[in-house]
Amino acid sequence: MEKYKVGIVGATGMVGQRFITLIAEHPWFELAVLAASARSAGKTYEEAVAGRWAMEAPLPEKAKSIVVMDAVADAEKIAGIVDFIFCAVDMKKDEIRALEEKYAKLECPVVSNNSANRWTPDVPMVVPELNPEHLAVIEAQKKRLGTKRGFIAVKSNCSIQNYVPALHPMRDFGIEKILVCTYQAISGAGKTFARWPEMVDNVIPYIGGEEEKSEQEPLKIWGTVQNGEIVKATEPAITAQCIRVPVTNGHMSATFVSFKKKPTEEDFISRWAAFKGRAQELALPSAPKQFLHYFTENDRPQTKSERELEHGMAVSIGRLRPDTQYDYKFVALSHNTLRGAAGGAVLLAELLCAEGYITKK
């Protein structure tokens, strides 16, 4: 098949680098444009990330000699070259909103890893296995923007990528309240230990904005499309505490949950084993064959052994047991820069292509 031409806007940061490793050998997507700030523009990509390449995999050959474009000043030119862009820029939220809308109005679909447009009512925030039906709101968004093919779709925050998928198959039991504590890797802050030495042998009990995202974003994912916008769910009640831990990659959560109609432990385990979403039905290239994996050992999942499960796109769950204050508690793990960031955005782009929302020019 002829590949979709892809641009990565915000290509020099941690998530941008991860996008490059994923797109370099992608069966559907071809790396056509790399864009970043004016500071990097005009340099080859290899020059732009010299001393800053943070991935374990080496810099892909096909990216090295690409000349970096200016994400803002060259927007019109970029939109003319590519079929769509991934956006992972490090800017103020109002600037990101303006930039993403600019590309959309230039008839260039935007698949965003940024949080700036997550609460725009007609912008779908999609985990492909959980709420693909929210893509229907794109038609209303295009009417608002006055576009034929340009739109914005976003992925949700990295912190919710394990406990929300784990709870999703249980929704018909009436999830009443959730308490979740997340233990988040330093790559979520765009850092390595070399660049953040104070995180070695340290825990920081605060991550700005993460608790609000962890409490509110699941309600949009579990919301419904009504009259051209997504109306968030009114329940369950969610409270979250988010903690930075000295781990390179992999976010873990400890979740406590109560239901209106209490399920059995076997209900959880059988539903996790059987769960398949639209990404699995379509056999999308980045989709894990088994999305939710349950481990029976008391000491699993562990970050080192499970974060790369199914190329970092699966969710690992363990320690399901009754709780004295809530109905049940369990632990879950996901890779924060794969499933939780660039990988999740690539999977979303695959879904948008497969469902006909993104087309080749």
C-alpha cells in the first residue's frame, strides 16, 4: 500500500523522539516532515538532538538527515506536504490550542499528545479500545472549523492508561467510586536520570496537574456524543494522588473501587481475559493482541518485566483482592511513553485511517 505521509511537530522532545522510533519502520506511515522550535529549525535532525537523544534504540537512519522545519512559521508548508501530523510540542496551552487549530484549518488532521485540546467539547479524546464511537464528533468539529478534512483528535493522559482500561469492562456493574494512587516514571516529565539527578534514590509526592487529569479525563472517555459534542459522564466519583518515582519508564497504579452491584473476582478475571476493542477487531498494526493481561503471582506486575509487554502497548494487572473499605483493589501497569503517549497516539492515527477519518491527499 502507498503509505500516509506523516509530520511530527515537536520532534526533538522525549515524546517526539519516541514517535520517530515508532514511525521509522511503520507499515502504514512514512516519515515526511520533522518540525520543532525556531531554535532547531534549519539543522539536520541529527544535529538538533545531538547530546539529547533519550531513546534506548539508536536514532533511525532515515531521520538523521531530515532538515528540521519551524513548527509555527512553516505550518502552511508542512500542511501541504503531509497527510496528517502528530503534535507533541512543549508550549503554553493557549499557544498549543492555536497551533493545532491552525494546522486543522490548513486541512491537515492533527493527532495530538498534548493536553491543550482535551476539554474542547467537539475534540474526541480516544483510547481506541475503549471509546472509538467518540470519533463521530469529528464531523461537528469540522463544521465549526469550516474544514473538509482538517480536525484535531487527542489521546488521554498517560496517568489513566492502566486503571481506566482495567475498569472499563466492569462498567455495567455500576462503578460507584474509585480511589487511585499512581506511581509515575521520570520519562513522563520528559527526563532521564542523567538530566534529573535529584530523582535518583528519591520520590516526589507531587506532579503538577496530574491529579485533576486523573480524576476528570476518565469521565470524558466514559461520556457520550450529544448534539455535536462530548458530554462527560457524571459518575463514578474519582479521587487520585499522583507520585513521581525513580523509574525510567512505566506508570503503575493502585486502584480501589466500589460498585452498585458487586461483581465477583471471577467476573473481573474472565472479562479482562475476553476483552477486545475496536483496535483488536481491525487488527491495527500497533494494537496488542491481548490488551489486558492478568497476573496471578503476588509480586506481579513489575515495571522491569512487564512494561514492554506486547511492544509496550498492553496493560498488566495483578493483586486483585477484596478490600475492607471498597469492594476490590488491584494494581495495574502501562508503559507511559508507548501506550501512554506516542504509541497510543500512533494507534489512534491507525484507527482514524482505518475508519476513513484520515485520507491520503
